[in-house]
Amino acid sequence: MSAAVHDSRAARAVAAVGRWCVRHRFVVIGAWVLLVAALVMSARVIGTPTDNDVSLPGTDAQLVRDMTASPANPLTAGTVILVARDGRLDDETRSGVLAATAASLRGADHVTTVKPPSMRDGSLSEDGRTGWFTVGLDVRRAELTKATALAVTDAARPATDAGLRVLPGGAFAQVTDGSGTTGDEYVGLILAALILFLALGGLLGAALPLLTSALSVLATLETVGLAGNLTSMPAVAATLALMIGLGVGIDYSLFLLSRFRTLARSGLEVPQAIERAVADSGTAVAVAGVTVAVALAGLSLTGVPLLQTLAWTCGIAIMFAVLAALTLLPALTSLAGRRLARGGMLYNRLARRAGSGGYWARQADRVTRRPWLVGGLALVLLALLAAPATDLRLGQLDAGSSPTSTAVRQANDAISSAFGPGTGTPITVLGWLPTPVTDARDPRLPRLVAMVRAQPGVAAVGPVTPSGDRQVFTIQVIPSTSGGDPATADLVHRLRSQSVAGVSVHVGGNTAARVDLADRIGDKLLLVTGVVLLLSVAILLPAFRAPLLVLKAAVMDLISIGAAYGALTAVFTWGWGVTWIGLSGPVPIPSFVPLMLFALLFGLSMDYEVFLLSDVQRRWNLSGDNLRSVREGLIGTGGVITAAAAIMIGVFLAFVPNDDPTIKMFGVGMAVAIAVDATVVRCLLVPATMAMLGDLTWWTPGRRRERIIEPT
């Protein structure tokens, strides 16, 4: 860490925290254990509900949702799908089976209403082989558990016993799939443990970061779960928070322990080495954490509740990771003492090979001797990686995008094959009339229905449903294309552009809500990007006091993000290797994924930037030789950054087998970005650029920069 940063009030405060935690290590460890235990017990007692409903204030879809809300409707409704291998469900021979199934469903816990399949309401296909029961429950969607959904589906046993295929649909299918976790997430932990063993030497060196990260992640997950009782919490939020918490938690611990080991091996006593490590790398961790938090906070400008929720849940993961690294880790390290400083035989052998004649020394020599060549080649490579992003096409995911093994995909395939691809994603057209309909000859409703039927892309139009005051009427529209097809979004826009004399037309439903979400994000994209960049620069300027250095850091982060967008396009739009990650083919990239990735990656990539630049700046303050500082900084941090990046890449890739396509996108995008950032950008382009800039790297406008000599 630079002398400027090391001598700052913030660095002294962080060092004081580390010193206090060492002196009161048992209090700190006990407080963390009690905190996590209290959160776990509270979550078990109170519950951790999730709710995938998307609200979007100020949009047409939200207006329709608000105007059609009725306390008389069931709190939650799902479907139980029946498929006959032959014959019709409404045959007289099966009437007894349907009646017995309906009676059994009514007897299930929390069931309030049961509507059998019928041609009248469109819940029975024309060939009669596929239909669904609509089942209403007395619980909120957020309180619907997997056990309740399975119990309702199991209540359809009379249909199963009669040889019919029974599938959960709607909310029941979503809850049955849950978060889509596969258990492969543990592979990331195993890989992280192996890398920590090599980087820090021995089981003890691997155990401390894993223990620290485990407690911070547990605190994160239980806090996020409890928050679901206060606000709508999408299932993807906890998974994303787990992904981020594991990656940064282990990385932050690795940064601090690496610095501690260097200081302890130089002769400092353990307490002093911990205090200096917290002051140096701990300050870098705090700056990096604040940068991630600020980048996530920029998402609040979108006005999209979904993005805001994902932002603050990931922010909670970052907060616990930073707190654990600055408090729990120093306490645990003080217990390990010199045993952690010595390292294992393999670590010491690798450390000797990485010395003045090792790989990183040779790499540093190559970069600083030919910075223009190295920088140019790095830029060409990065341009090739980011090139597919020029074809980045955004769309909407639907149940047909999920893996074939999931309940939502199986329900979607059954309904789509029997009723058409748009059946599972209906559009609600609402007509508001200034005066109530009192005469059957009123021409306004026929005009509304005729307008809807005349639109290209409409496969079927349901009956008109009036409100109690007969001023609001809704029509269920079945598109001829699936919810993820761009043609369906075009249909939503086309319906909204129509005018009907005497009727105010609005379009809603989940499909329309996703269209509104894409439009809102598109309108706010430049604003969010600009604010995140400005705020991040404002945070880094006081830490490094070098404008060119800070601006360069921001540009490098943008380059890494471009590579991530390129990978997303190549895999999910073009379909390169998409079957290897569990999908049956290319799927649309939801509009919020690139923006969320931007905020996350801008902050996470800055971790490595801050760690590298802090070490280089510390050496610059000692020697005043820019090339020497860059070379020694790369030697000193190259191995640690590579190990930290390998851990984060492993953690992110471990989430790719998740059933949720959105989680797959985050896993692939962040793994590629971190890999590119820690290799091409951080170890080639950054030092090459600093070597080219020379002393201009450290230029500070308006005053002469003074170097402050500090002991190593």
C-alpha cells in the first residue's frame, strides 16, 4: 500500500481495528459465531420466502396489474397439468377420474379453489389430450414452499393411477425447481481449497480463508433470506449473493494473509505483522469493497425494483466479506501465529521459483522492456475477445429457455405442444371506459375485441372479463409466438400503439412486464454507466492521488467487461458450447443481465487493480523509479492475483450447472471477465501502460508530489 494511503486517517483506523481484533481475538471470534448462529436460528423460525413476481412502478404493465388486483382472487394460483397418452380427458370414461382428482386436490392443505380442465375457458386442448386444473391457495406467493407445491401435485394421484401424466405448472413448477442448485457449487470450494493450499502452504493456510468466507457467506444468506419477509425477494438473489460472497470473501482473505506472510517472514512479530497487513492490504480491501458497493448502488438509478434488490443483496455479501476480512481473519491469524508464516514445503519451493529469476520476474522484464509491443498485442487480443459483443441481442427468457430436466420446462413443453407456443405467456389487454357499460349494444367493447383480433401475431383471444363497476374490461390474448420471441415483444408494442374510440387501452401480464423492464433499462443504461464511472473515480482519487492512474484503472475495467459481453454473445446468442452447460440451444439474454454484470464486474475487477497499484505505488514512494516499481510490483503481486483470480473463476464456473439460465449467464460472464482481467489486462496491459506513461503515471495537478519513505 502506498505511503500516502498507509499514512491516511482511513489506514490508521483500519490498522487500529486489526490491532484491537488481535488483542481481543476470542471476543471477535465469539461475536461472529453468535451472530451467524442468531441469523441461522431466526431464519429457521421466521422463514426465508422468495417471490419472483416483478413490479415496475410507472409502467403500463404495472398499471394493468394494479387495476385488476382483487382481494376476492386466491392469494396464489398454480396449475396441475394432465396429459393423456390416448383418448380425451373429457371422455365419459375419464369423468370419474377427473372428479376424483378434483376432490383429492380440494382436500390438500391450503387449497381453496379447484377449476377442472374445460374447453370453455381454454384449459383443455382441442384434441382433448392435455389440460390443467387451476388450483387456488390461501398463502401468498412468497410463502409458497416446495413441500406445499409437491403436496398439491401428489394430491392428483387418482389421475396418475389412471395412467395420466401429471405435471406441476405455473407457480407450483417454479417452487418445485427452487433455486436450481445442483451441488456443483461445492466443486468451487474444493478448487479454492486446493489453490489456497498451494498459495499459502499447508492445511492451516487454506483453512483460515475458507472458514472466514464460510461464516461471512452464512451471515449473508440468512440476512438475505430474512429480508424476504419484508420485500419481494427473487430466488436468484440468494444464489447471486452466494456466488459473489464466496468469490470475494476468499480473495480478500488471500490478499491479507499473503501480505501478513511477507511481513512476518521479514522478522516482524506476529501482532505487528497482522497490524501492518491490515493497514496495507486491508485498506486495499476496504477501498475495493467500497468501489463494488458504489458500482452496485448505481443500479438504484434505474428505478427497477428487481435490479435494486439484486444490488443490495450483493452489497450485503460484499459488506460481510470486508468485515470478516478486517475483523475475523486478524483474530484467527493471531491464533495461528508463526505456523501460518512459515508455510509448507511446496509453498516455499514455489516461492523460491517466483523470486528474482522466476516466472513473474521474466514476465515483468518482458513487459517493461517492450511496453508498446506487449500493450499492442494485448489490445488486439482483447478486441478479438470483445468482438462478438457487437452482436449482443437482448430478449426475454421464458420457461422454454430452462433445461429440459426442470419442472417449468417440462410443463412449458407439454402446454406449448398442445396449445401453441404462446399459451404459457399470455398477454392481458385492459380497456378502461370513462362511463360504465349498461347496454348490451354498446359498441365500445366489440371495437376493442376487433382491434385485438386484427393484430398479426395473435393466436387466440379469450372472453371479455368485466370488473364490478363495468368500466374496466380485460381480455386474455394468446400470442402465436413464445414469450422469449422478439415477435411477442413487438406484439405488445403494437397493441399499445392502437387506439379504440371511447376506450383507453393498456397492456399487461408477465410478458408485457418484461418488455417494460427492457425498455426501462435501455433508457437508463447510459446514466447508470456514467454515474458508476464517476463515483468510482471519485473514490479512487483520494486513495492514489494520481488522476491518470485512476482513469486508466477505469478504462481497463471497461475492457474486461467488454470481453465478458463477448463471451455472453458467443455462448448464449450464437450457441457456442451452450449444450455443454446444460441448455438445449441458444437462449435470449435478459435485458438486466448486461447492466448487472457491468456493476458487479466493474467493482470486482477493481479489486485486482487496487491490489496491484497499491503495491506499485508503495514501491514508487520508496524508490521514485517508475519502471522499477512496476517491475517489482508485478513480481510481488502476480502470483497472489493469479491465485485469487483462479479461486474466483472456479467459484463462478461452479455455478454454471445451475438450472437457472440467468445464473449460468452470470457464472460464464464473470468467470471470463475475471480470467481476462487477471491475465491479459492486469499482468500485461496495465504494467505496459504504466511503463509507457513513465512518471506521468503519478502526476498530480496543482502541486508537487512528494514521496514518503517508509520501511518495507
